[in-house]
Amino acid sequence: MACLLADEIDHYRRQGWVVPNFRLPAAQVAAMAGALEQLLRDNPGVRPEKLVSAHIAGDNGEGVRGSRTFLDLALDPAIVELVSGVLGADVILWGCHVFCKPAAEGYETPWHQDGHYWPIRPLATCTVWVALEPSTVENGCLRVIPRSHAARKLHDHLHEERSDLTLNQRLAGGSFDESDAVDLELQPGQMSLHDVYMIHGAAANRSTRRRTGVALRYMPSTSVFERNLRPADGKTGLAVDFSKRPLWLVKGTDRSGRNDLDIGHRR
């Protein structure tokens, strides 16, 4: 069974992110690559950077026809165990977003903090970003601002009316120093983990190579997915519906006792 090493957990705590030594087996990566191509065929009218809730099979109610294969990835015991290393023994899966940036015209993801968007209280989430294709500086890999999570503070975000962005909100100027950024270059099967307060983004893909990653979202069950909250409602450029978003208890128990596990799947 995979698990985060002590120094990897320490790095995550101090820096807000980590690239673990563990990586998916080649056969699993190949299967996911096939699932990606099918997902793209099933969603010809959706920008490939905006494949939200791709783990919910069929019409997911958020404008995407998803695939069970991405749910299987999110439920993978090895990945859940990695997440448990930073979130604890009680873990809920609540989201999955496929970011596929086409060659030459892949959208920019502006600098932002994930916690600005999500109805989780207390705010706590670990995102696992799994590379299905090489993710490099040239094709717009994930970039992070180390230690930007430490203050546990959400900075102001500005709304942008643009059609060439993955998200339509960007951190206000003066929130951070972009010269501190670290590029998280990954090969297929590698992954990074980052904290909900981490400032991160990704440049547009102007290269000749497509870049695809799957963001898997997990929360500790001591927090509650508050379905009545609408953070940044209507301003993100993404058609999300938190009121019916399924939750999967993937490890332990619901410590809060308040998470609605009837919508979705009970373990």
C-alpha cells in the first residue's frame, strides 16, 4: 500500500504542496489515457479545460457527461492512503475536474486559491493533481507559491469577463510575489498534492503538446460540505451545482455527522 513518507508529509505541511515518490503503474496510466479520449468524445461542446465532475457517470447535472473510470481513479486505495497522510483517517471524496489543455490554444488558469470557490466549512481540502500526459513548463504545468497556505487566509479575487480562461477569477494584485513560483513538472502517472489555501495557477499552453491532469478533491470528514453555500456563485466560468454534488466516504467515518452522504454513494 502506498503512503506518504514522513519527509513528504513534513514538506506538505511546510510548503503547502508535495510531489510524492509514488506514481501510478503504467498499465493504469494507459487505461486512464483511453478513458480521457472517450471523455473528450462524449463532450464535444465542452472546453476540455472545464470537464467538471468527470467522475460522475453519464449526465452529471453540471454540463458534462462523466465516466466511471475517473471515479475508480479517485477511489484508488493508494491515492486515498496518500491523502490520508495529510488529512487524517477520515476522508471524503467530493470532486474531480479534468484539465485538458489543447496544444497551441490551451487556456490559462489564473493565480487563485481553491478555497475561494468551495462550500466546505471549516475550509479544508487536499487536491491530488494526477498527470495523464507530460506536464511541463512549455505546455503550462501547475505552478505554486510555496508557503502561501501558511496564514490560512483567503485573499481577494477579481472577476474577469474573458472567454480564454479556465477560471474567471484571479487573485488581486499584491497578494503574492510571482517570482517565488515553483513549476511542478510531472510525467504521466506522477502526481502532486496541494492544500486548499495554496496560491497556484498555470500558464496558457502555446506548445505543440497537449497537457492533461485530473484534479481529485478530498476533505476531512470533520468538515461539512454545506450545500446551501454558493461561494463565488456564477462568477467562476464553470457550471457547478453543489446542491447535488455526490460525496463518497472513502476512508473512516463521517466525524461531523452532518455530511449528506445520501446524495451520491455511501461506502
